[in-house]
Amino acid sequence: MVDEDLISREEAVARIDPGQLDQLLHPRIDPNAEVEAAARGLNASPGAASGKIVLDADTAEERGKAGEDVILVRWETTPDDIHGLIEAKGILTAHGGMTSHAAVVARGMGKPCVAGCEGLSIDLDKRTIAIGGEKLSEGDVLTIDGGSGKVIVGPVDLVPPQINEDFETILGWADELRRLKVRANADTPEDAAKAREFGAQGIGLCRTEHMFMAENRLPVMREMIMASGEEERRAALDRLLPHQQEDFEGIFEAMAGLPVTIRLLDPPLHEFLPPPDEAKDERMRERIRSLQESNPMLGTRGCRLGLLWPEIYEMQVRAIVRAAAAVEERTGEAPLVEIMHPLVGFAEELHRLRSMTVATANEEREIEYLVGTMIELPRACIRADEIAEYADFFSFGTNDLTQTTLGFSRDDAEGKFLTRYLEDGVLERNPFETLDQSGVGDLMRIAVDRGRSAKPDIKVGICGEHGGEPDSVAFCHRLGLDYVSCSPYRVPLARLAAAQAALAERGVEAVAAGG
Amino acid sequence: MVDEDLISREEAVARIDPGQLDQLLHPRIDPNAEVEAAARGLNASPGAASGKIVLDADTAEERGKAGEDVILVRWETTPDDIHGLIEAKGILTAHGGMTSHAAVVARGMGKPCVAGCEGLSIDLDKRTIAIGGEKLSEGDVLTIDGGSGKVIVGPVDLVPPQINEDFETILGWADELRRLKVRANADTPEDAAKAREFGAQGIGLCRTEHMFMAENRLPVMREMIMASGEEERRAALDRLLPHQQEDFEGIFEAMAGLPVTIRLLDPPLHEFLPPPDEAKDERMRERIRSLQESNPMLGTRGCRLGLLWPEIYEMQVRAIVRAAAAVEERTGEAPLVEIMHPLVGFAEELHRLRSMTVATANEEREIEYLVGTMIELPRACIRADEIAEYADFFSFGTNDLTQTTLGFSRDDAEGKFLTRYLEDGVLERNPFETLDQSGVGDLMRIAVDRGRSAKPDIKVGICGEHGGEPDSVAFCHRLGLDYVSCSPYRVPLARLAAAQAALAERGVEAVAAGG
């Protein structure tokens, strides 16, 4: 229609529904197919997939590599299942919420996932499952729709993702219209490359914990945690350093010319240890017990790790600096490095961590980098003025900020009281899917105001999952943020939503007009 | 000195150190005694006590009732130990923080407690303990100092509390000078009477959960939780109602003429069930599992219980209304009833709960009462304007508000990263002991501003433990709150601190002047 001069480019961009666009980016069930769901779970990662049921990661890997389409069906997944997750076309779990391991990993991989499917039971001895009353064996075909949470017995016709030239043209127009930059959350060189392909203008969140979960590194990570003193801990960290450096080099190369924000270690250390009954000896059991927490979400994690055991963050800073120097030497181009400290609540925390970062980097090669912090605690929003003194940038972690501001543990809310709240109309929308603008959003506004009052040119972005949700992107635009960051697969959607937000500001209303 | 016209009453009040006053209200170790601590734990509840070691609650009850001074020594305590806690002179635990069962109960009883004493190990088979290397048997004498966390082997000379006439006179002057009202947190008629004796002007927080923990009620509470449907749940609640009503009648009578704020059920239901391995059958084990939460602090608790299972709060409202009507009939004086809904984050929650409260009360007798809410989530502070529409009063729950605003789970922070933060100087003071004025306090300021902008005459108080800490009381005065509420034993201290805050406003500086 634009070619035919019927509507302007602006109108063309404004008329596209970002929600539909998200569907277009993934395979989906043929709208003409007649399907009946045997059960339903959480729509944990969009897209649809059909494949043979496999009940463990080893089988998934084996059959997947042999070219079979398989759906990995588990009670829940753990980091030990990663090789199976990689080879599966889709993931179905009986247990866990939107932030369960399966859900998070699947979204990161852009792979369909239905999680927490209560109608599913698994009999590992008999190698069978029961789903909504039907009994199936390993090898039988199942279809999952991660966009709706539906699980269907048997194969279903799927429609492939429809990324075509027209689509690219319109996104190009969107890029001209938007003010917000769009980055991606990516932890590996592969994800970084994919993000770039989708048009990401940098990495807004590179988590470093998944790097420690890999099969060959986890044992060293556990040694580090089990160490009886700083010296032993440093010895284990020294062995982890080259791996981290290698990861960072790959990511920097994939993102040449674009900024990369690396978040230092965030999760509580007990997440790296096995459950107590799988501990290899009494000493490990004792350590697991001593690290157990009543509310791990509010425990010894984030920058608290870096302040209690500085050698962990020091190792990570060294790996970053060495990787940046190596890449610059190899390619002639210096990576744009941003080092991010998580879960800061007090300016004094960042003051000390910034000093540690600078001192450690100075011991290594001379490179340029920024030091900043996540803003993911209400206190960080309230005292953003003090924190800004030590920060080159802020990145809102709206997942954790939503959890603390609302007092909602996402794992305990979804499928439980939050689901009831949505059913009963106490809440209109899930605050983990779309930003709670009048609550969490108002705290963000306070943080932006106070942060910029202390440091007018501070760079401010968002790297929670909200960064890829259209209404939240529009809110971030109105708040005057510099960028949003979301999963690679949502980057096109965020580009479009950012353009629509800019247009809305000029009075061009999105979607409403109709086709 | 005032009698001798040397100083004014104002100066007399200003010169007393509230910290010392707190010591005076409890027995303490004779300052002239030479003592050596065998170990140290958390100073969980002030005061000192000497007594014979007993290792279980039954023995403590038996020997205590026989007139012996006993110290109950446990790994940790549970509601099942309550009969032993009542008879013990002091409590010592190896495990748990400042909010552990032992610590909270001891503070409520005004009884010394040292909690989380890592140098303590207990051998229940041999009926011995080891403390800092020394081995002791049940019946040997131990002294604990809950003000310092010291544990001393053998008896030590103690100095009794020094509440005398001079002290009463000065507190009387303080009452004339202060603007802030002082209430107490009390859950039983006995505590209410004690609070009144100490000069409390009402109850700011009457928790209703302890009432369900009593030996004869817990089984019914468990039936309620295990119920397979609403009807069965209501049947169990009907049996709990008369008990609740009886408790409330006692409290209303003890507080005749003064306001009583009753908080409806707050903790997650799993707190009323035994640990999974003590479940009496598979069904209970299943229920315990289904109620388990990753972060119970941020889970299905507070008003979420009242919205998910309205019959629970309905029963409580009925019990309150019936108790108030019965007491009015008996005494001719109507109790001043305030019904408080916990953990509200969204105005819509309180909107519905207020309607439920009014509808339920209307089905019972006609009485006067207020409906209000705790302000204990950052979101409640931010949207206090919307929430005020449905609230006659606000009461800041600064313990939970500190946990969510700072992202600190108290149970996981104290003895762990928070202790390190204090040792290393990242934080100067423990935010659970004294209010974090620039963080949590600033959110409170926002809440007061916004709440009063919507409803200028809304009554605002604080019922967290900070309500009895002098610096926090002074902050509450400056914030323009109407009252503070603290444990009965801290009421005199709060009265003094409130007067000193009023004096400081007039330029009369506290303490600094010296004796």
C-alpha cells in the first residue's frame, strides 16, 4: 500500500500489531487445523513443535542428533539437561513456572516450551506418560503450542515463521522512526550473532552464571564454592577464568562495534550445588545446608557475592578485560565494554565495587569500559541520586523490581495467587508480562528523575523481560530511557513497538486504525 | 535536680538516654561482676537470666512450675515448645535469627533470649551440651545476657529492673511533652494488660495467628487447611470462631476505652502444618508439598489469603464483631475496634476486603469500627493515594517494608551478609534495628504525602519493631505520624523518645548535654 502511495510509511508502521508479529517469528499451529488440547500448561516460550516424546536429556540428544524431531518431556529440567534441551524441538514440563529452568532456557533459545502442565504425569520406570487421561509411550508423537500452553496428542500441521522482505522493509522504516535503541539479552556468541541478525544494537544483558553451569565448568565452580579458604577459592577461580575469557571473546567479536553489558555473577551459590541428598560427601551436605536460605530471592546473591567474596568478581573483571584486549589485538577494533553490578541497593556497595573493578582492570591491560548497575530494588530507585555518583549507566531489572515492589515471588505467584487474581479481576494484567506502570513504573520514574538530577547524562536502559513487551516498551519511551533490551527473538517486535511509541507521541496512533 | 530547680522538666526528659532506659527495664548482669563469655549468639531479647539447663519444653514446664529457675536450651524452638517457653527464665538456641520463633516469642514475653549461638551444640541422647568447648549436663547452671548475646557458664549476680517512682515521674513529664501517641503490639489479654501498665495508649498490632498455634486449636486449624472444599473449611472455621472471640473479648476488656488494631491472618498456611516427614498421612504430605514456596516471604500470605479463601477472614471479622458486642453488653462501654488487612499492594485488594468486612459485620451486631491496612510493600507506599480511598487508617509494617525495599530477607541476612556488611562498614547500622531513613523512610514519606493528599485526616501509625527504637521514633515524629506501636516492654522507652523528638523540634537537644 505504501508503494501505491495509499498510506505513509508512518501509517504502515503504526498499523502492525506487535503481538501478531511475535507469532510470525515462530512456527505456529496451522490456523485451519482442527486440534483438541489434551492438557494445558503455562505458555512458557512461544512457537509450536511436534515430535516424538523422549523422557530424558541423553535420549533427546541422541535422537535429536540422529535427525529425529523430539519433544523432551520432564517433571522439571535442571542445568544437567542442557545437552538434551539443545537438541529437542520443544520442551514440556509438569512442574515449574514462567521462571523455571525449562522456561528460561527455552525462551533464550527461541524454542517452544509448555511448563507446569498439571495434567501431565510421568512414569520413568515404564517409560510412559499420562496426559489428560491419555496414556502415551516414549516415541509417540506429541505437539505443544508454547504460545497458548496447549498440549495435543499426535502430530499437527505447523506454519513456518513468516519473515520475508516486506517485513524487513517495514522494520527498516520503524528503525528510522524510533528514538529508543533496542538491545538483546544474550549469554553466548551464538545468541549474540542471532540478536545482531534480528537487528539488536548491542547486548543489554549478558548473564555470566550460565557459563558456570556448563558440564565441564560446573565441577570447578563447585570446587570454588566448597573451598575451605580464599586461597583454595582463588585456585578454582583461576581455572574458570580462561573459560569466561573465551566466552567473552566470542561475544565481543559477534557484537563488534556495538556495546556489550556484562552482568557479574548474580544467583545465590547454592544454585550451583546439587540437592542435599545428591551431595557426594558429608562436607558437601554440610555446605549445602549452610547455604540454604528461607527466601533465596532476598538472600546472599547479586553484588552481595562480590562484596563477601571479592575474588569471584575480580576473576570476572580480569576475564572481561583480557577478552577485550585480545579481541582488540586480533581485530583492530576495541569492544564497547560495560561492566554491570547486580542488586545494588546502597551507594556504598557500588562505591566499593567500582573501586574493585577499576583496581583489578588496572592490573590488567589498558582498555576503555563503563561501570554501571542494575536498578532492581525499590531502595535503588529511591536513592538513585546517590548511586548515580558511582554509575556510568543504570539498567532496570524489572523482573526482580516487580517481585520486590509488589512482594510477589514469581515462582510462588504464577499458577497460584496471581492466577486467581487475574481470573477474579483483582488485577487486569500479569505484572510479569506487562509492566505495572502505576506501581513499578512510578518507582522507575522516581529513579530516572533522581538519577539524572545527580548525573544528567547517565545512560538508562531496561533489561527485564518487559523490554520486549509492546506496552512496556511504549512506557520506557515515555520515561525517556535510552534503550530496551529483550530476548533476541523479541528484538524485531521491540523495534516496531519503539517506533509506534515515537509515532504515538506525534499523534499517530498505533493499530487502532485497523487494516 | 528538677525539685531543686536546677534544671527544667524539659531538660530532665531530654537528658535521659533511652538506650539505658531499655536496660533498666530488664534484669541485667551486675556491672561489678567479673564474667567471661563461653560463647556468643544474637542478642535476641534483652535482659539477663541464670538458671539450670533444660533441654526440652516439657522438662522446662515441669521444673519451672516446681519453682526452679531454668534456661531452655534448644537447637531451635517451635510453637509446640510454647508451654516450656512460658516457664523458662531465659531461652538459648543454636539456630535461627532475630525473627526466629524463640526470638520473637521471647521479645513478646519480655524474656531474655540469645539465639543462633553457633558455639553451642546439643546432644539430646546424652542430655549434654557443649558450649565454647565446655561440656555441661542438663541441670548445670548457665547465664545468658540477651542484651549482649553473651552466654556464661555458671551463675552470675544479676541486678533487678529499676523501675521506681522517679522514673514514673519523668515518664509523666514526657507524656506531657510528646505529640506522638504510643501503642503496644500485644496478642493476648495478659500482654494487653501489661502494655497498659507500661502506659500504652492502645494496641497498634494484635496478631491473630498465634491464637491458632495454641495446643487445642492447631489441630482444628490443620483441619481447615486440609479441608477438601469450602464447606469443610467453613465447618472447621466455625469451631475456631468461639476461641478467637474469647481472645478478642479479653483484649477488648483489658484495653477498655483505648483503640485495638486487630490484624487478620497473615502468615502462609504452611506455617501451621508440620514438616513433611511428620505428616500423619499421604494426603497431608501432598498438601504440605503443594503449599511449599520458594520464597514464602513473597508468597500466598497476608490479604492474599483473605482474597483466595474469604471464609477465613469472614470468620475473623465475625469473631471481632461478636466480641465487641459482648464486651459492650457486659461493661456498657463499646471497644474501639480497628480491623487491619495485611500486605495490601493494590487498592483493588482493599476495595474488595473492605466490602467483605462491612458485609460480614452487617450480618452480625451493629458496632462501630474502622477498616485499614498495613503499609508494608513498596507498591503500597507508591500508590498510597489510591489505597487511602478504602482505608480509615494506615499502619506501616516496617519489618516487611525493610525486607522488600532492601531485598533483604531478615532470616537470610542476619548472621550472614548483613553481619558482614556491618563488620565491613558497608552499612553503619542494622536496618532491622533502626529504620533506614533515607531508603525505607523516604518511601514512608512518599506514602504519607500521597495518602494524606487523597484523605487528609487518615490516621497513620507504625507497628514494626522500629516503633520502639529511639531514632526511628524521632523519625516517625518528624514524618508527622499519629502513633508508634512497639512491644509492651518498650513502651516506656517509646514514650521518652517521642517526648525527646518533640523537644528536639523545639531546639532542646536530647542526651548530648551529659549529666
